[in-house]
Amino acid sequence: MSIKTFFVDKDDAGERLDVYLSEGLAPLSRSYIQKLIKDGGVTINGIQRKSNFRLSAGDEIVADIPEPVSLTAAAENIPLNVLYEDEDLIFIDKPKGMVVHPGAGHETGTVVNALLYHCGDSLSGINGVLRPGIVHRIDKDTSGVIVCCKNDAAHRSVAAQLAEHSINRKYYAIVNGRLEGEGTVDAPIGRSPQNRLKMAVVSTGGKRAVTHYKVLEVFDKYTFVECSLETGRTHQIRVHMTHINHPLLGDAVYGNIPSRFKTDGQVLHAGQLGLIHPRTGEYLNIISQIPDYFNNIIKQLKI
């Protein structure tokens, strides 16, 4: 059991308990914190309160956080859309809404669970028992191509290419507002000083992040764009497009602009992934077609 104690200062007076702890206990998720509060793991001045309790200056908050349970991923018979596979690599077309690897709140139903069933023991072990084969990932609500590695040698090769920024990664997105032509966003990304659960363009402490974008089609209030990643920071496209005042359609975290479309998260698709094959030395460029939900939004925008 880990005990964390906080004293509320005047700047945080009036804040909800769960919101306050979401920052203080990052990277624990807000849903995890809400369950912790509900289960009696948090007290304010010695009294249990609900998640929506409003704090006062001087309040003492004590959180008893259980030790993490050691998890292992289990094989599950989940269909995979395999775009390419050989003895070293497997390229998956990940659907929107699917998590890449198990974690708090997503212990099952992930790409890793499906890979363990599909590949058995033929997955790299560099990233441990919860992330076998995983060398990179895309967000739960982002669809498209990811590459997974079947052995450690392939994993090291792909990881090195990612570190060198030599992998070709193209994404397709619909952003709010009207953009024209082409452009580059070269702005460092780090944890948001205002909300540690989010990423942001920061003036200090961030890592260099470069996104190149090209307009494919302009609509009345939206723009269809292609984004190429020179670097690969967490939420990079979402943060950069918000930074230039064109947040992604459906992005409730970085934009949260109401629209007439039901998107279930940001409209973002990983359409291409190209790399040097770790065994043959040949260049592989794997393409994932834009999914139906994305195309249907474009059709509606043309009306």
C-alpha cells in the first residue's frame, strides 16, 4: 500500500476531488481514481467523500493506493486484419476503438491479446509480458497500420529506425476550420503544465516534434489533411494541429468542439508505414485504406 498526502492550497479551492487527484496522482487515470474514491481509499480531513466533492483551502487529502497487481497478457481469439506477415514482422490494421496493449482498465481485448493467439510464442520480449511484440503504438481511437515484431532482432532494428526518425509514417485526419496548401509545425511537446494528463506544446522541458501537413480537400468548416511525422511524440498530430488552431474533428481531449458527427474520438487514421526490413534490407511500405466511418464523414461534408 502506498499512501499519498496532499494539502489543498487556495489556488485549488473549489476544484473537484477527482480532478485534483488526477493531476496529483498522474499517470493514474481519472476512472481509476474515481473507483479508488468510491471504494473508500481517499479521505478529506479524515472523512470519505464523493468524487465530485468541492475542495477548500487547507483540506488534507490522504489517498491509500493499492500496490499494482502483476499482470500477464492472455491469448484471445480476436480476429486481426493482417496487412503483411513474415517470420520477423506482422503489420496489423488496427480498428478504431481497440487498445494496443493491456493496461489499467484495458486488461483484455487488445492487439496484444489477439497477437498472442495469432502468433503464439513468436513475439519479441523486449517490452515485457504485457507488451510482447509491441515496438510502437497508436491511440485507442486512432485507426490504421502498426507493425509488431516477432523476435528481438527485428524489434531492435525497428526501434532503431524509429529513434532515427527514418520510418515513413503518414496519417489522414479531418481538422476543424479551413486550411490551405502545405505547412510544417516544428514545436516541442511535453506534459501540459496545466494538466499533467495531457500533452502540449511547451517552452521548456519538451522534446522536438515535427509534423508536416498537406491539404487534400477543403470543406465549409473542415479540412481533410495528410500528416507526415518526422518525429513520433505522444499525441503529436493532435497536439500540433490544436496548436495551430485546427484541432481534429471529434478530439474531446484537445479540441472538444461540438459537431454534427458521431465520431467516437478523433478522426485520425494511420494510412502508411514504411521501413527497412530487418532481415532482407528491402524497403517495405504497408498501406491501410481509410476506413468506412472516415469516408462516410467525407461524403457528408461534400453534400
